[in-house]
Amino acid sequence: MSVHKNPSEIEWFKCNSCSSKFKCKSHLKRHMVLHKDPSEIKWYECHSCEFKSKHKESLKPHMLIHTDPTKIKWLECDVCGYKSKDKSNYKRHLRRHRASGSMLYKLVY
């Protein structure tokens, strides 16, 4: 896929079970796990704790907690000190601050 394509020219990979669409076939494949019957899902489980994931690629970063915590890049909230190693969880956390009005914004001129 070209980075500079017009959005109307993008070939979307559409989910047959819902209205979701993706630019990459691999993203659609990852999404399709959500529509599987729970009994059909292959879980990837940590042998050191209760963590489990539907996605194999999520287990490797998790294992750093048990093997070498110094390699984990923690993302820390400036407002409340919340920490996450997962960028999407961190962004979701920040959206909650924005929604509640507790987020302080710095204006740069």
C-alpha cells in the first residue's frame, strides 16, 4: 500500500461479520478473532502468571515482565502517575482525563 494514496483509492479489507474495514489484510485477520466462538479461540498463555491473549504477538512483550523488567519502556501519565507498557492502553487512559476535564494542556506559540 502506498502511503500517499487518496483515501477513496485505498483497497479496504472488509469484515464479513461487522462494518469494520482495514487497510491491511493482517489487521483484518487479527480482527476476525473477535468474531470466533469462544470455544474455538486458541489462547496464548503465560506460564508464570494468569495472563492470556488471543494474539501470539502479545505474549512476547508480556514475558519481559518476568524475564527482564528493565527492558520495558513504561509510559507514564503526567496528570496522575498511571503507568502502562502498552501504548494503546496509555492513549485510552489519556482520553479519560480529557473527557473528565482533568487534563492540563500546554499551549505552544
